[in-house]
Amino acid sequence: MSDTPLTLLGRLQGEPDPEDWAHFHTLYAPLIRSWLRIFPELGDEAADIVQEVLMIVVQEIARFERQRDGAFRAWLRVITANKVRSYFKKRNRRPLTGVPGTEPGTDYLTDLADPNSEISLKWDQEHDRHVFQGLLHLVKPDFTPQTWEIFTRYALDGVSAAAVAQEYNVSEAAVFLVKSRVLKRLRDVAQGLID
């Protein structure tokens, strides 16, 4: 039996292969880029900041310790906020004020580093939504097309088990089993990334 962790985070902290890093990049580069859109003055340099954030993750992931739910996304959020802060500091500028969804005069970057701020909670929700969708794509090849269709119809589309069973000519118990198997695989891969 292999000692390789099932979780993506566990593999990244151990002996990751290039495919693990590719999965991580595919999951997180677009998310970080979307977080940076709130600072339009970054312009084309937002792509450089995304790469700097990802490089810090590569360098520091082995030392990351998950001590509570949401620790990884909080760690990533703080790294991102610090990189943006550093960007503005080097240019002796401040981010534009009036960020949508924040009060005038709010120090957006300080709030972003505060795990209890409204903006941090919003980023956490966006993180979980984005990573969940990415993980669905990541685990989909582990299942047959019919299994995936049954899971999607029942667990994601909200179609009743009875209707899905009839549609695919399987028992309701089979529909429940499919959902259970796919969710277990998702939990295995997502542990530490989404709580």
C-alpha cells in the first residue's frame, strides 16, 4: 500500500510531483488573479503578483501547519495581502479607496489579513466555491461518465434520487452510493483546502 497522501495539500507538503503543482496552479492562479481585480491600479503587474504568491507557497508549503479549519486559505489570503501591500510600498503609493463592499476609509489590506473581517469572510466563501469547482474537475476522471452524470444530476443539480434512478435505469441505492463515493473522493483530495 502506498504512503502517498490522498490530499493535494498533503502531497504538496511531502514529495510533490509536477502534476501536483500543476493541479495546484490550475486551482489557485485564477482565484488569486480574481482576488487582485479589486485593485485595478495593479494592471498587468497583477500577473506578476500571482506568480510571487505562488512562489512563496512553493517555498513555504512544507512548513505550513494546519492548526484549524480554514488555516490554508487564511495563510494564502495573508500572503496575497502582504504581496499587494509590498507592491504599493515599493511604489510609495496607496491602493485606491472606495473598494466595492467596504466602508469609505477602510484599510482594505489590513481587513484582508484579519480573519474576522467582512472582506476576509467574503474571500473565504469565494475561495471555497472556486476550489470546490476546481476539485470537481480534478476528480471527474476518476469516475466513469455514467457515474459522474448520476452524481451531477443528484448531488449538484438537485434532481431526486428516484428520478435519477429511473433516468439511468439503476436503483435509488445505487444513486446514493454514487454520491457517497464521489463525495468521499472529493473529501480525500480537498482535506485542508476546504473545510
